[in-house]
Amino acid sequence: MSDAITSVLQENRVFEPSEHFRTSIGTVHVPNMDAYRAEHARSLGDPSKYWGEVARGFHWMHPWQRVLEWNAPDARWFVGGQTNACFNCVDRQVEAGFGDDVAIIWEGEPCSPEPEVRRLTYRELQREVSRTANALLSMGVKCGDVVTIYMGMVPELAIAVLACARIGAPHSVIFGGFAPNAIVDRVLDAQSKVIITCDGAWRRGQVVPLKANVDEACTRLPEVRHVLVLRRTGREVTMHPTRDLWWHECVGAQSDDCPCAAVDSEHPLFLLYTSGSTGKPKGIVHTTGGYMVFTAHTARLTFNLVPARGQVYFCTADLGWITGHSYIVYGLLPNRVPTLMYEGAPNFPAEDRFWAIVERHRVTHFYTAPTAIRSFMKWGDAHPQRHDLSSLLVLGTVGEPINPEAWMWYHRTIGSSRCPIVDTMWQTETGGHIITPLPGATPTVPGSCTLPMFGIDAAIVNERGEELPANTGGLLVIRKPWPSMLRGIHGDRARFIETYWSKVPGMYVAGDGARRDDRGYFWIMGRIDDVINVSGHRLGTMEVESALVSHPAVVEAAVVGMPHEIKGTGIAAFVTLGPDFANSAGAPLKRELQEHVAHEIGAIARPDMIRFTTLLPKTRSGKIMRRLLRDIASGRESRQDTTTLEDFSVLAKLRESDE
Ligand code: WT7
């Protein structure tokens, strides 16, 4: 069934937009390929006209003078305009008479026996967000101050994010799976003085000790003035008498009236830290106007959102990643389609949890990652088959290339062969979808993210910026500015230019290798830098190496990606030990090092494979030969030229070290 030959055959299958989708969705925004092509050409032909029209669909407190000012690599969108992203997500719906419509549906993880469900209308959201915004103001947070948020997937996380946007305080959300060190790095870099957290978060029936992690981080963060703590699990936590405040006391005491600050279109909306090739994670900067317009517009088109048609949208991402920012909160609320947040794990209390949610809430749009789909496949068809999934209309995937087997399974078993799959390619830096099918227009091919979004001038080029012919691998670039492009790396202009703008003059370089096929469809081939994509989460190999060498036994470490059945890419570490530890090389030390990395960074960084070696293969100039290690980690015979290897015997030794 899943042998290589079938997957090659399946790659050539084309799936036209289904009749089921067309007839059930109500309005098809982009109904065919002619409409797609015409609109894409129009959007690139006169971007200012196109985006000006789109942006007029939003509320502006002060109109913009110019749609775009572009001095590569610096873009300013809707120049001179003032707006507020929270207003466009929440207040606007209330003012338009939709205050009683459901904005957020939330389902908690514990099921005893039924899960807790909360539904927040736009009016309730407006009140809660306003209270929280007033609480932040009372703690001394001012427009422009960065607020760090480290919470589980509870409604208050979305409320906290929107409260920051309301008063013009950029948020920096840290994924709850990260360790205290990660909090320290991010809070220091952002110079954040306020942290919002929970007593703990439910995950697979266990409590993740978020507050204790913040406490540990704060021993190294003397500048943090306040920690606002939401009670979620009821587990005991230590409250620092002057620094810590309970959410229910502090937020509960506030007025539910707090006007939205009119901020400049280019006012920073948030920082979101993501891994790069070198150094510590970088704070990607997104600003208000362009990000707001692009995420809401692309959410509408990619998922074909239509308000008041009974649509329910469920994205399984955590708000700690860009997917949660753009396609749970900011892109969804302006479209007036309820966005469903689920608190916990996909396999709690059993492996059918997502399908139970789809059935219970009549979910129409389901958006998840290939790694999750591969887990569902492994868990077996009985789980989805136990549930009524007939409400589904559109399926989405994001985070990494999807293998055709997983695509076909998703299509047949979840979508009953009648739901379009949108394979959305984008990045933290792009803010929103850059290459994706449109469900009513684009014929899909399993494994391809198909064609560029409106306003996106994506291409495959060589290092001189010349476009490459079909079926030739090259660099994925975007040649024109788009509204939600990153505006920089917080506090590091040089790194911003070096990472994205120096490889090909005048073009945004995404960091992915890709090709286009004969139909012009894009196929992402993977990262071209030292970033690995583990379960759809980006990790710098250097971060894992630094964590490894911080262990007393380790002298040197080299980390590479290797194929992994569920994660897509797993983490392989080659480690040399200090002289005192030479005899400790064995399974217990491997486990210890795995735990050490998980403790330093977070569980997502735990190496899948560790090999001890006395030497690492290096070139004469001392560079670790990573490609060689990748070949060894994946069990491939290396076809690499090894003439520059410092020590030829290293290769043989590394292979031997495989147990
Ligand atoms: C990297 C960005 C954007 C939200 C999730 C990840 C890879 C993402 C796809 C896709 C192939 C994909 C790329 C990209 N990627 N989506 N549909 N097909 N590859 O965000 O952590 O910023 O990672 O994820 O390699 O560069 P991120």
C-alpha cells in the first residue's frame, strides 16, 4: 500500500474542487482557475490598488495616505493610517450588530465524563478583553511595551493577546512547551516587564507547571515587575507577594470599558520568536495594518470562510506558533466565523479526540499538520470511523511538506473523498499563506502546495535571482513586498538583512529549496539552512548543539535532521565526550543527554538518536561536514565528495558507532 511506487503514482493524481464543496459552502469566493489567474495578475499588476481595496474592508481610525512605501528591504503599508487589530477582530462585530454571534468556542482537555465547553460571543469577548486591557494598564503597561504571554490553550490566552493589541502593547507569546531557559532568552531580548501565565496547563491528563517555570525563569529576570497568573488547574503555586497577581482578582476588578488605542499602521503588533541557522531564536516583528489585512483576507480565501452559514473552524495549532496567531485569532475573528480552540492533546482521553470535537461542534473547517495526520494514520481508521465527520467541508495542512500517503489518507478517511485539501505553505516571517490552493478553484496534487496567493510574487531562482525552468530545484523567493511580511528581527538589523535579503539581491529568500512542475505548481523540497523542521516546528541545529555541550560530559556536538516516520524530520546528534567520560558512552548517558536537551529547550528538541564518536568529520578549515552526517543518520551511503575530510577514518568510525 505505502511502497514507493504507489506514492510516485499518487503524486500525479489531480483532484478537482469537489461538487460537494461547491454546493455546500454557499458562496465560492474564487470559483475557478480563470478567476484565480485574473485576480493574481491584477494583484501583482497594481499592488497598491489591490491592497487598497482589500484594506477598505477594515475599520481605520485615520485613513492612510499611501498604500505602500517600498525601499527594499523596508516596507511600510497603509502609510499614515491608524487602526487597531483588536477593534477589527472584536468591537467591529459588536458595532455591526453581531455582538451575540459566537466568536470563540473552547473545549477543555479533561473529560469527567464530559469536557468543559465555553462559547464566547463577540460582546463577551469585548468585555473580557477590555477588563484584561485595563488590568495591563493598571500594572503600568504602556503602548509599545512588550508583554510576554506563556499560557496553555485557554480562552484567556486569546483574550490576553487581544488585550495587548487593544492598548498597543506588542505581545510575545512563548509556546507552553518551552523550558525556563527559553523564557529567559525571550524576555531578556524583548525587555519585557510583565508576564502573563497560568498556574498550569492540562496536557494528556498531566499538569505542565507553567507558573513554576516562570518562577524559575524569573530568578534570572530581575526586570520583570509583574506576573499575572490565571488559575486553570487549581494546583498549588507559589505567589511572590509583590510581583504576582491572580487573574481573577486583578482582571475581575477592572471596568469592562477600555477604548481601543488608535495605533499607526506600522506600530508593532507582536514579536514571535523562531529559530534560525545560528544564534538564539530571533524575534520576528509583525506590524498592525498589513498583518491584520493579509491574515484576514487570506483566511477568507484559503478556507472560503462565509459568515452566518453555520461554519465552525478548528485549527489544531497552539497559539504559541504563528499558525495560532494568524489562523486562530487575527485572521479568523474579522471573518465572523467561530474559531474553535482545543486545550489539550489529540490522544486524550483516547486517539479519537479531534474527531469527537469535529462531531460535537459540527466543524466545517479542519486545519492541522502532516505530523498529526501521520499519527492519526498510525492510530488507525477505527477512530475517525467512530464519528460523524459529515460536517467537514475544507481540510487544511501546514508546517512541512505532506507526503502523498498522508495526503491520500486525509482525503479519503477524514474528508470522505469530497473535501478539498489546502496545503498551505508559509512561515512565521510571511505572517500568512504565501502558496496555497484555493478550495473552489485549484485542482490539487498530493504533496504540492500549488500556486501563490494573491499579491505574492513567488518564484524559484538561482543565486543571481534568475528564474529557473520547470522541474529545476532552486531557492524559493518572493520578489515583491506583501502586507504581512516581517518588518525585521527585534534588535538585530544586520541579522535581518543577512538572513533574508543578502542571498539574492532585492528579493526575500524564504530559506527553502523548491521547484515548480510543468503546471507551475510549487513543490517544497526542504530547508536550505541549518534549520530542521521537527513535527512542523522549526529548530536550529545550533540550539540543540549548544544545549548538548552545556552538559558536563560533552565536548563537541553536531546535530542534523534525519527522516522520521511521524515527525517528518527527527533529530540526530553526534557527540564527542570529554576524557573523563569516555567510558560512560552507553544507553544511560544517551537518555541523560536526551533529558538534558528537553530540560534546556523543551520536549520538542529532545534528540531521537544520539551517537557517541571520538571525532567529528571536518573539513580542513574546521567546518563540520553536516551533509555527511545527514547521510549517516539516515542510513544512506554517502555520495559526497570526502576529499576534504580531515581524517578519513572518521567516516568508518561513525558508521561503526551505530548500535
Ligand atoms: C517553514 C516555516 C507557517 C506555519 C508553520 C511553520 C515549512 C510550512 C509548509 C508546507 C512545505 C512547509 C517550510 C517553511 N513549511 N508549511 N505547506 N509545505 N513546507 O512555520 O515555524 O515559521 O516554519 O515550515 O520549510 O520555511 P515556521
